[in-house]
Amino acid sequence: LRQTVNVSSPASFTLFTVSNRGCTAMALRALFASRIAQLKPITNHGRGVWAVRSCRAASTDKGPTFDWEDPLNLESQLKEDEIAIRDSFRAYCEDKLLSRVIEANRHEVFHKEIMQELGSFGVLGCTIKGYGCAGVSNVAYGLLTREVERIDSGYRSAFSVQSSLCMGAIYDYGSDAQKEKYLPRLARGELIGCFGLTEPNHGSDPSSMETRAVHDPKTKTYVLSGSKTWITNSPIADICIVWGKTEDGKVRGFIVDRAESGEGLATPRIEGKFSLRASATGMILMDEVRIPEDNLLPNVSGMRGPFGCLNNARYGIAWGALGAAESCLKVARGYTLDRKQFKKPLAANQLMQKKMADMLTEISLGLAACLHVGRLKDQKLHTPEMISMLKRNNAGKALDIARVARDMLGGNGIADEYHIIRHVMNLEAVNTYEGTHDIHALILGRAITGLQAFA
């Protein structure tokens, strides 16, 4: 394992060695302990930057004291290596991502080298065991998505798509040869992946997809035709996980490798977004794209395949959205403590304190639910309905919190230097993608009543 701790170089600021041998928990703990001891604190209270620290509840002779940054003392429920992973990754996010994000958002640019930085850090596909991945807990993964989304939902989207939707699809449904070929390079960020399910005419109803895959036994290929839209990473992707229907009408997954696909594949960028501007979003257009038959994902058919991937991503979104909400709360708190009107801080007003109390309550309850479901997920005791409840609640509450925080800053709330307006715009998309607020309500309603109400 590499022991370098120079945060000035992303390549040297590495959580895990990316190798086929993986990492042992004991070695990880030793590495994290050395990292945390040497991490520099990061402070900039007024602009919503978070100090790198361990937040275990303080105690006195009279017993535990309340910590508003961890009201339910969830820190006490985390494992030592999970805390180390989170704190070390938080330092990277603050040091390397925050400095880029305002300009990236203004100019609608995703810095492609970020994927290699995340790869060198060892966080891409980090719950996968083997193939150069770290094999950490689902709780650790949730903590990582929370840290990335404190900075920007677009960065977390790129991270989630690479890890849960692209790498996850290959790991869960691919052949051994496919795993060996793609997962190590995806884990290092050498390859960038995307996930094509949504189509121009089929958003919340993906089972009606029009993309077709025709098998040609003479050339041992599949010929794919169709279009996918609102695809994170597609303009910069090296491989696309594409879902389409074969001649028998079954939904199957395919690895479309840009280097092997030849003519007929295009991934144009979607311009003019007012949300997730710091990530690359586009389409996947396929006009008789010919791929090797070995690029079929062999171990799944039907909608179970894409929905399995989406549930893993939705779990990360539930954590991540609350990271954005925490950012908004901390900026609003700092601003209202500093800003004086009528000869007293804004934070001294009852209205402001009630708003912050409401924000803190929703964030804390959401994080407690994430932690609980994460532990169940590690034990394989979770259900898709649990994930729907998390995604629906946390994305919706995060958007509400961001809007209130924006209002608390008055006119300054629309200035991007305070970050809140960017979170508001981003969370509008987060609340919609990977299952809208209402679609997840119908998933839960079906579980409650036994009756399907989608059509």
C-alpha cells in the first residue's frame, strides 16, 4: 500500500492501492490512521467549507453534550475504517474539487481528469471485491457520495454512474472475461463509463424502450439501433452499458465499447442545462452499431438488470443529496451569524432559528435512515422499496432545504460564490432522475396496497 500523504498531488493522495489483489481491512486501517494524523485542517466557515475532523460527541462529567453537526451521534455507529475513509476523502474533495466547481458550473465544463483522480484515490467501484477495487462497506460508499455531493451533485453523478451503473452492471451481470477486461481500468479511471436506459420517448416507463439488438450469427455480432438521452458521462465515455430488446422481446444489457464499435455510434452533448452543469450529459445514438456477441451481459435478462443497477445508484443518491443539504445549512448558518440587520445577527431571529431547526431535523433523520439501510444492505437484508423510500424522501427534503437556505441569504443567495443556488439547481435534477418523486411514491404505494397504479 502506498503511504504518501502529499495533498498537493491528487495522484499521491491515495486511499487504496488499485491492484487485482485488493486491500486487507487491517492494512487499510493502518493507512487511514497515518493519513488522518497528517491531514491539514480546512476552514472557511462563511463559504460553507467543512473542517476535516472526527465528530464524535463530546462528553463532560455531566454526560454527553449535543453536537449540532451530528445531532443523533451517528458518528458513534460508524466503524473506524469508515471514519478514516470519509475524513481522508473529504480533504481531497475540499482541496481539489471545491476549487474547480464554480468555474466548471459557470462554463458547463466537466474536467475529465477528475475521474483519474478518483481512480488514483481508489473510490471508483469501491464496494466491488477484487478487480482492483477496495471492497469497502456500503456505508463507506454512502459516506463518500455524501462528501462529493457536499461539493456538487454533478461530480457525485459522474462518480455514481461510473461506480454503480457501469462497473456495477459488469460486476453483477458480466462474464469473468468482461470483468477482467474492464473493471480494473474503470477502477483506475483510465476508462469512463455511462449507462443508457432512458430514451426520448420513454423516461419513467423504460420497459417500453424502442432500442433493438439483432443477433447476427454469421459475424457473431449484435446490431444495435436506437437512442438514449439524459445520459451522464456519455459525451466522454469510453464504454456505454446499453439496455435494449432482442428479437424475443427480452431486455438485455450490452457493453458498447467506443474503441470497437466503428461507425454508427454518436454521443452528442446536451447543451444549455441549468442543472448539473459541472457534469457531462448527452445522448447515445446508435445506427446499426455492430458489437461482438461477447459484449452481451450474459447473467441477466429483463428489467431486473437495469433496476438492480439503479437501486444501487439510488442508495448513493440518498446519501449524496443530504450532503448537498448539509452544505446549504452550514452556509446559511454562517451567513446569518455574520450578517446583522436591525443591529443584531439574522440568526438571532426566531424565524431563522426555526428554519435551521427544521433543516437539521430532516438531515439528521435522513442520515439515520441511510445508515440503517446501509447496514442492512451490507447484510443483504435490504429491499428495493427501502431504497425508494430513501431516495424519495432525502432528495425531496434536500431540495426543500436548499430553497429555504437560498431565501435566508436574501439577494446574496443567488450569487454562486455562496454555492447554495448551484445546489438548488442541481437538486431539481436529482429529485427527478433515477425515479421521480412520484414514481417512487407509486412503488411504495404498490407495496402498501398490493395494487399497481403506474398506468
